Amino acid sequence: AAAGHQAVLFRLYQGALAWYDLAESRGGPSAGLWVSRGLVQQHLHDIQSARSALDAALQLEPNDTEIRQFRAVLGDG
């Protein structure tokens, strides 16, 4: 996941998504990885994928206010 975060800093967004996928495959589902993925997809203007990623994060952490706020920004479209 740290490599994905560094990739974002260098604007290597597709690489960041690949690193997040690898991190998840090695450690199981994580709300934090889904949030990171969703924020990168939002930055790439892939709103549908961002919504799906944040929905997955909410399934893992349904009471997390910050995730709910990130998701609310994207609307229901």
C-alpha cells in the first residue's frame, strides 16, 4: 500500500491502483485500500469506479464517518 501512496505522489495513478491491488491480494480486504483506490479513481474522473470502491470500504467499515463523507460527495448518479 505504501508503494501505491508513493505512486500517487508522483502522479502515477494507474501504477498506484496496481500496487493497491497487489497489497489487497496479499493481505485481504481493507477499508483503507478501498478508500485509497476510490480517491485515485475519483482523481481520474472514473466516478462510477470511485463509487464502487467507496461502497466496498463502507461494507467493511459501515460506521466510519470519513468514508461516508467521501462517498456522499460522489452522489448516487
